[in-house]
Amino acid sequence: MKYLDEFQDPELAKRLLDDIHATATHPWAMMEVCGGQTHSIIRHGLDQLLPDGIELIHGPGCPVCVTPLEVIDKALEIASRPDVVFCSFGDMLRVPGSEKDLFRVKSAGGDVRVVYSPLDALQLARTNPDKQVVFFGIGFETTAPPNAMTVYQAKKLGIDNFTLLVSHVRVPPAIEAIMTSPDCRVQAFLAAGHVCTVMGTAEYPPLAERFHVPIVVTGFEPLDILEGIRRAVHQLEDGRAEVENAYRRVVLPEGNPVAIRMLEDVFEVVDRSWRGIGMIPQSGWRLSDAYREYDAERRFEVGDIHTQESTVCRSGEVLQGLIKPHECSAFGTLCTPRNPLGATMVSSEGACAAYYLYRRMQVPAQPGPGETREVTSVG
């Protein structure tokens, strides 16, 4: 497929890897921010092709994974009401709340529907004026503009039976939170290309300068990621800490000005809790005063719902890059995609799901004469 196959060219990948191997003289730890990048890395085994000293730390860039448990419980409470049509993207239906998920609400008679756009939910509100239609708006800067635009359209058209349950988060404050953590080992970042497509790169130079950390904007195909790693390694070896755009075919420095204006109109920046991480100042959005009437949390009065995270699930440590998924004792046993303890095992972008799908098997290597049996990981 044109514009895709060329970013999976093994010969070009070898050249990039040769450059990385030739350049790296020290051990370096870098974090890929986005869960989509994590899945590409694990699926293609890119981390296993790097020099031994280059470690990829899997970051918190999975929107499903960082949606707080209490927001999931609020969604479940709203979706259970008989006058509600609750709309969501499909990846949220199996994310566990305290006691159940949206699939169980649906099986118990709740009107829970999978949609492919927030505008689908708005259309349902127009054609079902006797129902309250709620769209579950989660995600990073990538999905926020269409959700903002849908609320804008609802107000413009006077559709008052539509609301948005908001759980949007922002990447730059998360990078700051990671870098100020006493346990931080991150020395460079691979920034998410789709986020920068919307927001541009202006928020990253102050972070690179303050923490002396290279930030390279990358895409999601194998060559995109290897090029991002290559540039980060060069910066680290040179002692530089700059923002580089390795995804120029998509990302402009100014981002998408129209989308940014829509976000500034409909949303306002607030402190936001991240699942497994906690409160990060100025890291999220909520509806601004002009659109507050479309806030589902306010309309259905679920703001007082508070929950306790599981003590068994270690997804918070995974999201912060403190452990790899397989280092959790519940991984692949108590926690599987069929019976997930946390969102990192459910989401199509979750690190735990990536390890389970592509690198979960441990098989015994056959010993030779006089040799002891060893365990070899296969992806």
C-alpha cells in the first residue's frame, strides 16, 4: 500500500539500526509517549533490535488506560438509567469499573451503543428527542477537537438532549509530571505525532530546556519510530536537548489552528486525575462556562462518585514506566484480555495488551547434552 509499505522497508530499517548501533556509546532510556507507538514497537520487535543499552520505557499515552476509575463508574451509573442512550467508542466497553463494565450494563438492559464519531451520537439525539443521549468523550489532544465541535454543533442547533461525559487529558503536563517524579529514569521522549498534528510543537521546547531532555516527534510505523530513536540517540550522545520533528509529512509547528481555536472556545484547562498516576495539574479539559449545560457529569449529578483503585493491578506503575507489564505478578494469570484487572490490558493501545498479544509466551528451550534448561522469550 503506497505511503505505508515504504515505512516498513526492512532494508531502510537496517540502515537506521546500523546508525543507532554505531552512534550509541552509553546506555540510554527513552520513553515513547503514545500507546500506538508501544504496540508498533512490541509487534515488530523493535526494542529487541536495539543495542543492549538502549531501553524503551512505555509511557502513559493510552487514552483508555489513563481514564480514571471514578470516571468509568460515573459512565456506568449514567448508562444504567432508563432514559439514557449511552454512546461510546468500542474500546471503552470492556474497561472495568469498580464492579462491572459497559458490556454488563448493556446485557442488563441498558441502551449502550458503539458509535464511530461523536456526530453519530448527536444524530441519535436529534432522532430520539425523548431520550438523553450521552457521548463518552475521552482521549488526548487528538480526539478532543471533534468532541468539542460536536458540543458546538449541539448548541448551535439547539439540541438540548445531548451531553458529553468529558475525560480529556493533555500530554505536555504529563511529561512534566514524569520528569519531576523522584523515580524518573527517562532521558529522552518520543512524542506522539497525532497529538502534535493538532497542537503543534510549541509546548515542547520549554520542557526540553527545563529538563534538558531531547523530545523527538515521531509517527507510528516502524521506520518512523526507528528514525525517532536514531535522532534521540544522536542528541543524547552529543549532549543536546532539543525538539525535533521527525514526522514532517503530517506535523506542522503551528499544528491545526482551526482545531486549536475550537478547543479554546469549548473547553477550559483544569487539573485532571490519571488512572494509576493521580492528579496532574493543568493536564485536562472540561467544558467551558458557555457550554457547561452539555456536561453529563453535571446534568446527571454524578460528581460525588469516588472510587478506590485495585491494590492488585499495577497498571499505574506500567503507565509511569516504572515496570514492564510482565513484571506484574497478575499479568497473564489473574489479568488477561478476557478478565482484565486494569485498562492497560483492555485497550487496543495498552502496554499490557501489547505484551500479551505479541510477547506473552515463555517456552522452554531444549537443552543440549550436559546443558541446563533455560527459558527463552518468544514474541
